[in-house]
Amino acid sequence: MLFAVRMDVDIPRDLDPGVRADLVAREKAYCRELQKSGEWLHI
């Protein structure tokens, strides 16, 4: 069964741009791995 889910993420505006870029890159890689493994196909 699939559910429609909405998630709002607020990254602090004063966060260092390098830290933000690293965080976004790691989250993207994690999501791709979940899709590739079949654990969460519809991310």
C-alpha cells in the first residue's frame, strides 16, 4: 500500500554552505541506496 506523504525541511539559514552541501549530498546518496536496494522504491 502506498501513501502520499509531504515533508517540509527547514535548513537553518546561517548554516555553513559547505556543511549544507555535504548534508544534501549525503541525504541524496542515502535515498539512492534505499531505492537501489528495493527497501524504499518510491522515494
